[in-house]
Amino acid sequence: MISGNPYKFAVLSGVINEWNLDDTFGNGVLLICVNGDIYPKEIVTATLRCEIEYLRQKLRNLTIDKRLYSLPPQQAFAEIYDITFPENLQNDNNDCFNITPTALSDCNCFVFAVCDGVYIRILASKLTYEKENSRHKVENITISETFLTVDELKEVITGLERFPF
């Protein structure tokens, strides 16, 4: 199932019956397209019952931050990553911009969304995990970026609500 426009923002998902003993988890494939780029690049098993619901909830409750929305892509992504995964362990993490399903984050792919009150900006990247720093490298990364209207976002959410469970 494709929900949205893959050349802007879309969720591609499908249950793979051979990966399921019963209908408990809905194991299958979950990919996210941002500006025509697909995340993750490899096929991994996703527990779609959980992942689709997580994504629906996150997309319904986007955070407005006009400052982050207007930053250049590299800076916006790095700041959102730091908000989500603070380097200082004394700071609480805040996942209000993180819309990344577990199947993607397990592959070091991250998708963030921020709203300016009218439009939605989606940023995605595949990161490299640096064990020595216990963090992902966010400098000089390739970022996929797109901008959506509220109606385009609603189209994606409506498609996710029709997912066959």
C-alpha cells in the first residue's frame, strides 16, 4: 500500500504473510519516501500493527516551531537530532519532532517533521553510528527534504488509517 506521493512524502507498507504465524503483529515491510528517496534502503521486518499506529499518532500531532522550520536543512536536522537525543544525559530527550518508526531507526534512518503553523517540513537521513561517541554523526550528511500542505499530510494519514488490520 502506498499512502501519499512518493516524490514528496509517502509511506509504503505491506504485510508479508510468510513472515507471520498469525495476525498478531502484522509483520511486513515499511518504507518512507521523502522527496523521492526511500528509507531504509534495505528490506527489514517491521511490526506494522505497532509501527503504522505510531506513525499515525505522530503525524496527527506535529509540533509547531517556526525557528526550526526556517533553518537550513543541515542545521535543522542537527538541532532536531540533539533535541531528540541530547548529548548531555542530564537533559531530557524530547521526541516531539521525531516521526521515525522503529524499523527505520534500527537501520540508523531518521525522519523528523516540524510545522510552521501552515506547512509541514519533513527531513530524513541515513546516519552513521559512532560507537566511540555513542551518537550518530550528523555533520555533512545527505538530507532528503520536502514540504507538505496540511491537505497533503491528511492524505497520508487517511491512507494509513485504511491500512488493513
